[in-house]
Amino acid sequence: MPLPFLGLILVLPALAVILLLFVVPLAASVAGAFEVGGGFGFGNFVKTFELYTLDIVFTLVIVALSTAIIGALAIAIGGYLTLGENPRAVALLRWLYRWPMFIPFIVVGQVLRTFLAKNGLMNNVLIGAGLIDPLQAASFLDWRGIVIAFVWKQTPFVALLVAGAMASVDRGTLEAARNLGASRVRILVEILVPQVAGTLMVALVLSFVTMMSVLSVPLMINAQSPTMITADIAFRINAYGDYGVANALGLVSLVLSAGVAVLYLRHSVRERA
């Protein structure tokens, strides 16, 4: 058997999985978004923007804010792992920061639902420490809770990639900067971050797309309106069986995610050129 055909046979199972589980559902969802009363049109999108424009903006703002915070924390964690001078603190941070990676989003939502509630663990600890009065206790089960959940869950993933990229930077460059009197913050901002910008951007794009697709966190933490697109999709299907608007919302989510990916690709192409 010729070698090209043998290679094709070897990749056929993977291609079949991609086709059946990704390409076919995507094509059906796109087609369903334009189906209106037995024909095709933009009625589902008109209804989507009439009912859920605020939720679309809310989703984009929440995910963008979470992505920015995740990037800042990942840089701080990776920078300390690379430049930290206390071996015990570095070892402890290296051991601790990865744990949220292994916790599913549904567990994150349930844990933070009890932690951030008005009578939850966070407020009870603050009251017990005398930092706030019982009447000052407030619930964080709103947009703040969603941001906290996303940041806590995704920061370890981004930090792992960024720390690995920072660890591969030539140590001689860092030592030369230190010998010239540069502080650790300046080394981080002016030397390390520019050299790992590509890795950081890839990790943030992946985190952005992941957060756009999460359903459990907004359902468990933010029960009021506005809410995220994923919760609206579930509501349209479960409450009304309205797959047309649900598909339109999914396509809007896909466009938002693809827009971030396009920005990254344009930036990468411009850098290589």
C-alpha cells in the first residue's frame, strides 16, 4: 500500500471524530440559526438582539474583564516563579497555584455559591475576624462572583504556560539586567513579558473561548438579569424549545470568540512579517 494512503488511513479515526462531533453540529447550528417558519431569514437574529443585546454586552464585558485579570495574575505568578529569591515561597506557590486546574467548572460554581453568599464562608470569616459587622455582609452572587470564578479557575492554566515560557528565557539576560541595577519589576515588565507575549496571548485566547462556553457558573452564581449567553441558550431551549434563537445566540458567541482569535492571528502575522 502506498505510504500516502497508509497515512490517510491512520488519521481517518481522528478526522471522523472531528467531523461528527464538531463540523456536523456546527453546520446544523448555523443552518438552524437562519431557519424561520420553514424558510430562511434573519428573524431569529432580530429576536435575539431585541431580547438579549444587554446579555451579549454583559457576556463580552465579563469575559474581557476576567481575561485581563487572568493575564495580570499569570504574569505576576510566572514572574515570581522565575525571579523569586525565596526558595520556600517559590516552591509553595508552584505547588498551590495549579490546583484549580483539576476542578471542573460545575464544582467551582457550587463551591463559590456557598463561599460568596451573604451568609457564606467568606462573610462569616470576615465577621468572625471583626473586619465587618453582620449588617455589612453582602452577597457576591452577581457579576463579581462570575469574575471571581473565572479568574480562580483559569489563572493556573495561563500561569502554567507563561511560567514555562519565562523559565526558557536566557538567564544570562536576566542576570545582566540585575547587575546593571534593574529591579525585579522592571526585569519582568521590560524583559520577560515581551519575550513571552506570544505564549501569553495564546493562553488568553484559549481562556477567553473557554469562558465564553461555560454554562454552570452563570447559572449557579448569577441568577438575575443580565446574565451570560450560555444561560440564555439553555433558557430558550428548556423553557420554549426555541432552537432558532438558541442557535442564533450560539452563532453570536462563535463570532465573538472568532473575533478574538482573528485579532491574535493578525498580531502574529504582523510580528512575523
